[in-house]
Amino acid sequence: MRKTIGMNKHQKAAHRPGEKKVSRASIPHLLELSCSSDVEDRLTAAQYLCPCHIQARIPEVWDAVFRMMEDEDRKVRFAAWHTWEDGGLPNDPAVFERMEHIYRQEKDPKVRRFAEAIIGADLAARVKLEMTQLHLASLPSARQRGKCDFCGEGDVWVTSDLTTTIPTATLPRAAWVCEACAQT
């Protein structure tokens, strides 16, 4: 089976003969270049601190990429955003919030469009999820007979308390509260 099945075009390019791979020994040098006062050095660092060249996820590298995403030079910022296109978006919500903050601060229209192409779908999905949660929270809760999760009273009218979750074997559910407990 081929090594490149299931990879995007940038990841496939990393497996082509002649693609420059970065050794672990040269990563500290690239991190120094990312802090250089010379724009060409920072641009080189932004291009080679890409996951397709490094082939690993190293926290110091991602910090350098974030720093270059806020660089004063447009080409460096564009190349730093390009590393996220090659390497994929992070799963950590805190890292994604940092990316969103940098995206919102971006002034250059070309870099901003490119960044929106990279994280726009994830931002839209998050906004849609938040709107759905707000909509569900605004709906009146249906009354049903059951056991109150707060006082333990059984066979009483209960409503769902969306602010409190009860862990179950599969997914957490909203707590059921009786009228007496809801008033306290």
C-alpha cells in the first residue's frame, strides 16, 4: 500500500523525492531564525517550521509559528498561516481561540482572506453550535413524570435543568428537577 493514501497535496509533497526535510538538530537554528531581525530569515523559518518539513508536533515550533503569525511583515504572516494549512488545525480549544484572536487582529486583506479560508469553516461551525445551544436553552422545558435528581422524590412532575448535567454511561444528560426543588 502506498504511503500517501489519505494525505492532502501538501502532505504528499513531503514524500516526493527532493522535498526538503528538517532534522531535529536544525530545529533550534530555525527557532533562532524565527526571532531574527531580518525578514528573509523569518520567512525561511516560517516556510521550514511546517509539519510537512519537520514531521512532528513540537510546542516550541508552534509558539514560533504563532509569533510569526503576528509579525510586522505580510509575507512572514502569510507563510506562518500556510503552515496551519499544511499541518492541519489544532484540536485544543485554547490554541484555536488564540488563532481566532490573531485572525481578528489581521489588517492585510490578502492574509485575512487566506486565514479565513483556513479557519473559516471551523469558526462557522462553532458559531452554529453556540446558536443551537442558545436556541435550545430558550425553549420551554417539557414536563414529565420521573425522579427528581436533587431531592430523590419519585413519580413527580419534573423538568430538565439545562444548567446542571448528570453523568451517565454514554453521554451526560440534563438534570431533572421537581417544582419544589426548582423554587429553592
